[in-house]
Amino acid sequence: MTPARDFWTFEQDQDITIVCPPLPEEYRRYLAYADPESADFVSLYTYADPDALIELFGHIRARNPEALVTFHTADELSSHHYTAHLIVLGGVDWNSVTRDVLERVDLPVEQVSRDDDAEQGGFRVRQNGRSILVEPQFDGGRLVEDVAQFYRGISPFNRKRTVTVCNGMYGRGTLGAVRALTDVRFRDRNEAYVRERFGEAESFSIISRVPVVGGQGLTPDWTIEENRLHEWPEAAG
């Protein structure tokens, strides 16, 4: 099921659920604002990937003013949330819903956890009969290029709704996956590329570079071939 006008506009009267990974307890303990017992408690401090969440929530609310748009951590979902249009932020390390979705869709991409043998993890892709690990790039321990995945397809939980995964190995990759279709300077050209490249395909995936400059993750331009590290379905011929 394809959105009516653009990739973030959905049909009227259909709920939209955004799912973030919860910030692990080992990181929360250093934040008084993340402690429910604190007078200064702020629930958003319990969320990982808040940059991506804020960017996307505002954009989707603007595009779908009559829709019920909610956001939750992965451990807060009810069955009702799973069967709405589902948008999942962040990778398999912290977001169990990302793992659940990717296990249920037919996609030649596997996210390798940063806790696995590969020190910084990556996306293992199958391309032309080969298995390739697409990894983020570091310079002396400093992240200089993240990798991001944007996946859109029919929801495995409700065939009349969509599921979208915006996923990076690190937070700036996840934000880059979101901004590819929200950033006013890039979204139109990226959307045009997707429609030309994938046509009426019900599902597609793009893994792209996300340059990190001055500590900031930049929006990927999908119209530049070298920025696209893996695409599925593969182009005919």
C-alpha cells in the first residue's frame, strides 16, 4: 500500500505508529531526567534516537494533520500499534521491533550487531551471488561515515498497512535515513529517484552512505550513485 502523495503521506483515518529503541538502562543511570523517581523526570530521555524521532514526528504530523500519530519505545507497544502504519527507528542492537520486522520480510539484507565479531557491525548484503559487509567508516576512533538503511514494504502484521524501517549503525545514520525523505533540500529528488528506480514495487530497500562532518550527519543524496551502497530489488538487466 503506497502513500497517496509522497512517502510520508498516508491515507486518511489510518493510525501511524513510530517506534524508537529504549535507551538502555546502563546509559539512563547517568541521567537524572531519565529516572522516573526524579522530580525532573522527562520521558523522552528514555528514548534512543531522539533526533530522528523529533525530525520524523513533526514531518508526519504536518503531512497527516487528521491522523492519530503516536510514538513509543519498542517495549511499550500494544497489538493495536503493530497493526497501524508502522515506522521503526534504529537498529537491531536496541530496537527489538527492527529485529522482528526484518526477520519477517524477504530482504537480502542482515544487520550485523555491533556486539558481534565485527567490531563496529554493519549491513551484510547479498549481491550478485556474493555476501558483502557494508560498514561505517572511522578515522582514529572518530566516526566519519555511517551507513543507513531505508526500507518500505507491506507490513507483515497487517497487509493493508505499511512498515518503514529507518536504520543506521549509529544515531547519525538513523537520522540520515529519516532526512533522506524529509529534508527540504533533498526529499523531492530522492523521492523522484525512488519512484523511477523501483516503480510500482511493493517493497524496496536502499542502503546509503551518511557522511559525518563537524560531528553532524549529512542527508544522503540518493541520486548520486556512489552514495548508494546497496539497492533491492536489483535493477533489471
